[in-house]
Amino acid sequence: MIDEQLLDDAEALERADRLGALLALASAGARIRSGARAAQEAGLAQLRPEGRPRALLVAGHGAAAQAAAVLAALGGQACPVHILRPVSGAAPPDVRSDAYPVGLQWSLPGWAGPADLLVVASTHGAEAGLVALVERGYQSGCTVVAVAPPGSPLGDAALQARGMPLPYLTSPGSAPSWDRDPDLVRDDPGDLWAMLASLLSLTHRLALTSSGPEALSAAADLLDDLAVRCGPMADAYQNPAKSLALRLDGSLPLIWTDGPLADAASVRFADMLAEHAARPALAAALPEALVRHRGLLESAVGPGDPSDHDDFFRDRTEEPTQRPAIVLLHRQAADEGEADPQPQGLPTGSGVSGRSDGANGPAIPGESPVPGRPDAGARPSLSRARRLAALHGTPLYDLAATSKEPLTAVAELIALSDFCAVYLGLAAHPWGD
């Protein structure tokens, strides 16, 4: 069970946060700025591309793979983005048995060739499988770019392949953490933003994405603002991330998404819940989620009236350990109706709205249309999701990014869910791992 008093004690949160996750999330805006600046200083401004590539191939894992998913969502139709996932394989004979990560290998599609751009990204730069992929990309005629720490084996491999190395800057004072297994390195939560800044700086220069320096600066400013609103100094009553963490306590989060940006944010949310809160979560895109998770909503989740599940002052001692709760991630459409007036006593939210269908208690800051009223201008998949939640008495928390700029919209969704996952972990396991 979550320790609610801990969430309102900033000093206790700092002591419990032995891995520095909250500090890493607070520095997200700074990581974007430093990453974008490092890319420009590496000579990206002098790059003279000769047309767009046929396809963009991005290989990586961890934070690099998460950044690639966001990049693919932002890419639109300008150029197909293919994320190359690692597979397990035998370690090369010249690789130490304790090298990280042992046995991960990447392969190129058979059609990859001189018309394609291969981007190999890593926050560590020591993966033998990625170094081998650079060599195969060079042999296939692909143009190669490596985003890796300066002086790393991956960056050196890109130079040898006549490619372009872009520096990845680690957070000051941070170092990879091998907990108990050399294969399991804990990424810094802020690594996503530094990696994404480098990737977007490159793709904007190649005219593959519209998220250039101005969009990166706006996203950094928004992340700075959310770091204050969702930070440990803000009380749970006024903090949307702490509020959402309280409401997800004891639940099985079903992360439903509408749109590619929300899809990318849901992958990050599920990963953060597993990594920092030791909580399983199921993510699915609408409308397929209505079928894939229907059995969870229809099954008996425990005794009691479902309408009591979102009561802030409820007695949690007799609740089932896992009950489904829907977290709906999406962008607010331009024609979507304005939110209803705030209920008495609820503070203004952070631009990310919340609701609770089928429940009588207060929702997280920023209330959406009330249950039972048609959603003005809402997309059909969102309306169906809300109706299904109300039908089964399942709590639904509606996180809608209000920004018109795609990059800042996905930053809204990721930042709030990141803080929520960390608070869930700290309040449930206050002394860390």
C-alpha cells in the first residue's frame, strides 16, 4: 500500500529517492537543451543532405528505443521510421563475459541499402551488438549516424564507417548502475530527453521532422514548468502526478491510447511503472483496447460497490490487491469541447486533464466532461472508452495533452506519467531497492 503521508513530505521523499529519479526528472528540460546544443556543436549545422533518405532505421534499447518510438510518432509521412529491436544471441568471442549487454544483437532488413539512413543510438556506447550493426550498415552502403558518448566504441565505429558521430551527454555525476546482474543496467529517467534532442536535431536538419530548435526549446520550457508543478515540494492536493499516483494505488493500470503520440507515451509509462514502481501495466491502443481488455473489466475485481473505488477517503485495507483502472492518454482535439467547470476545491491542473468515470470521488486536477453527458467534439473511440468504463464501474483517468505542438504534447503526457510512476514506487517502497 502507498504511504500517503510520505508524498507530502519533501524531505522524506528526497531521502527515499536513493537513485535520484526525482532529480533526474526535474532536469529533463536541461537535458534537452544540452543535447540539442551538443548536436549543433558536433557540426550538424554544416550538414548538407542530398535529399531525404528512403527510410530511417533506428537501432537501440532502453532510453534510446523509447526516444526512437517518440521520433517515429513525430515523423509523420515524411519518411518511414523503422525501429530495429534487439534479439538474443551469442556474445562475440572477443567480448568480455561481463560486458553490457551480453548477447544482444541487431540485424538489418534485407532491403537496406545506400538510399537508407541508419541511426545507431546508445546511452552507454559499449554494446558490441550495436558496433557490429554499424559495420553491417557500412557494408550495405547505408549512411551511418551514431548517437553515443564521446570516445565510446560505438562513436569510434561510426568514424571508421565514414559516418557521423553525434555526442550523447550523460547527466552530470551519473553513472550506469549494475544492480545485481551485469545485463540489467538502470537508465537515468532523464536519458530519454537527451537522446530525443539529438535525434530530433538530426531529423530536423534532414527535413524529416518539423520539431526543430524552437520546438525543442518550447518542450524544455514546458518540462521545467511541469517539474515545478509535479515536483516533491508541491502538495498532493495540488500536484497532478501525486494525485494520479494516489488513485492508481492498488490497481492494475490499463493504459489506453488514442493516436501515435499517445502510443509512444504509453510505452514509456508502462516501462516507468515496471522500473520505478514495480507495478505491472497493460497498454493498448483504441479501439482495439476495448476488445483486448474487456475481460478484465467484466471479471469480478472484488467485493464492494465499484463507485467507491475513487473515493479519496475510502478505507483501503479491505480492497483487492489488483483492480483495473483505466488511464486514457490522448491529445485534446481542436474541436473537442471545453472542460466543465472545476468542482469545488479542486486546483487548476497542469494542462493535462483528468476524470473518473463511474466513481463519485474527486478526479485528478482538471476535470473532463461529467459521466453520462455526451462528450462535445470527442472522437468516437474516446467516447466508447468512457462509456465502457462507466458501464463496468471502472475508474478512468483522462490525461489529455492540450498543446498544439506535437513535441510539447507528448512531453506533457510523458512528464506527468513519469512523475506518477516514481511517486508510486517511492511511496510504496520508501527505502528503494
